[in-house]
Amino acid sequence: MNDIKFFSALGIPAINFLYDFIMIISGLGYGFKKKIFDIAEINLNEKVVADIGCGTGTQLKVIMEMYFPTKVYAIEPDDSMLNRCRKNLNKSNKSIKYIGAVAEETTLQNSEIDVCVSTLMAHHLTTDKKKEMAKEIFRILKPGGHFILTDWGKLRFEFIKYLLVFEKQDLLKDNINGNLLIFLQDAGFVIKKHQKMKWSGIYTTVFMKPE
Ligand SMILES: C[S@@+](CC[C@H](N)C(=O)[O-])C[C@H]1O[C@@H](n2cnc3c(N)ncnc32)[C@H](O)[C@@H]1O
């Protein structure tokens, strides 16, 4: 286990092994992750891509099946999730580089990435870390590059937040009140698309770093 501090996938690291199963039964598995790219309409062929908080790699699996990116970074601070990701994506896939790091400090170079993807990760961050993540993703993207963010947003019904038993209510606040999108715009991003997913309260937002 590394010493990076983060809020784990299900809130308790010991139950990480249940993650893929819980995603499937909640309707947040492969099909959900494929739908993100139908909404985003961004072509990842021959692009340098980073998945920030990649977890067990379902989003990357979708990407590798739909597109032919030139290089892919799988960024994840939780060793046990990153190891599962490696297994799920098959170690022999040479175009994927696995990095144990956080969204606030990815270790990637300035303007190195064409498309950043982050699915259901941002609500694991405190307000300060959300702001740091926004600046960090802006830094690593090329001008004209895109950030495809899928996460909790405004809820149709307030009570829904109490059904999210694996989430920390205080970390969800910035998502639900719209501040997360503001932090990203404050970092310099322009919103190109913002669309609700099938699930009540989860949105895919496509941001662009201006040329
Ligand atoms: C709900 S899971 C989502 C995983 C994957 N993106 C997916 O959609 O299945 C959230 C992930 O974010 C990771 N995470 C938590 N804090 C993070 C941080 N500061 N930077 C990057 N990832 C983080 C967790 O370890 C976990 O794997």
C-alpha cells in the first residue's frame, strides 16, 4: 500500500474486491461507460488519453474496444484498484502506462494529453482537491484538448443523496450544488456539452481547453 491519501472506491478499501460487481448491479458497469462516449462524441483514435481515477479499468476497457489511441495513461492512487485494472486490461497491452498518483498531481507533463477522461472520481475529492484537480487537468491537456467528466451533479430529488450509501455526503456537496463545474471553468475550461445520463443525477460534461 502506498502512502497517498484518498477516499477509496466504496469508502472502505477492504471491500474493493466487490467494486465491479456493485457497478454492474447498479447499472454503472460497461454499458453505462460506453454510453459516455455516445454522449461525448469525441474520437479517441490516434490520441494520447489519460483516465484519471481509473479504478478497475472498465472505462479504459471501453476506450480500448472503441478506439485506437496511441498512448493511454491509467492514473489511480489505490494500489489494489490499479492492480485489478492491470489484470482486467491484460498486462501485455503495451500502449497503457499505469501510474499510482492522484488527480491533483498526476506526474504527467504539461500539454501532454489530447483527451482526459474521469468517471465517478471527482466526488471523492474535498473542495480544495477538486480545485487542484481542475488546474492539474488543464495543465496536462494540449490546447484544444478535451476533458470528459462523468460524475454526480444536480439531483432531481434531494433525498437521492441519502441512497448513495458508499459516498461521503460532505464530498458530494460541490457536485450537487454545481460548484464542481464552476471550479473547472475557473481553471480555464469551456463547457461544450452537459448531458444527464440515464441515472438520475449523473451527468457527462465535455470541457475544452481553449486553443
Ligand atoms: C467510484 S471509483 C470510479 C472508478 C472508475 N473510474 C470507474 O468509473 O469505475 C473512484 C476511484 O477514484 C479513485 N480516487 C480517489 N481519490 C482519488 C484522487 N485524489 N485522484 C485520483 N483518483 C482517486 C478511487 O481510488 C477509486 O478507484
